[in-house]
Amino acid sequence: MVCEEFFNVDFVDLIGYGSFEFLAFAERFCGILIGKRYGITIKACAEGNDLAPYGVDCNGCMTQETFEAAIGCSLDIPKKKSQRAECSCVLGTDIGAYDTCAHLCRYCYANSNRENVRRNMSLHDSSSPFLVGTLLEGEEIHQAEQISWINNQLSFF
């Protein structure tokens, strides 16, 4: 694997989950180099609690608490089955398409290959409702039901 070809490097695959090297990396990356230095909470999803001692929030990446803190109000989110038993995230539906983001951040899981991104960007049609391409014969667009989960009830706590 050549790191220039891939943006999201899975360090577990490189050095082994739970190994001394992995935990040393986690301590430096999450605790010292990024998390504490810049006041960033590093989140892990469905990875267990092994990284918690290094400052990683292991409760999930898109939890109800995360959204409430971001928008400054409480939410009444309906209960639904997670994609994975270990996952406590609220949303389980992708709203985009892989290999379509031109920002090309190295850590991002949404892009796996620079050439795929270039190809998909070249297929973009600004008059199309899709990120990539256009509606093909026989395809249908279905409107998703949009319901607000914002709880407007005042709370003293």
C-alpha cells in the first residue's frame, strides 16, 4: 500500500489493534499531538474503550449528545436499530457518495482513491440532483420524509 494513493489510513491494519505500537500511537496522536494541544475531542465509533485513557471519546461519533451540543438544544430522537450492535450513533443513512469530495483530506473515510475522486468530479452535472452523473432511464427519485427532532420545551437542567 502506497500512502499517497489512499487518504484514510487505517492504523489498525498497519500496526495491529491493541498492540503496544498502536496504543503508543493513540497516546501521542489523540492525547498529546492533536487532542489536548488543540482542544479537539477525538471520537471513536464501535471500537471499544481501549482508547479512552488517551482522551478519546469512545461513546460514538454521531451521538445525540454530540448533536445537542453542536446545535445548542435538546432533541427527541426516535429509537431505531443501529447498523452495528456496538454503534450508538443517531444516523445510519449515508447522504452522499464515496469518492466525491474534492477536499481530499488524508484522514477522511469517504475517499479511498484520488483517481476515483477526479473521475467522479468530472461526471458532476450542476443541473442534476445527484452528486455524480444524471438520472438514467428507469431510475426514480424518491423524496425522503424530513421531520424535525428539535424539542422546544424549556428546561432548567
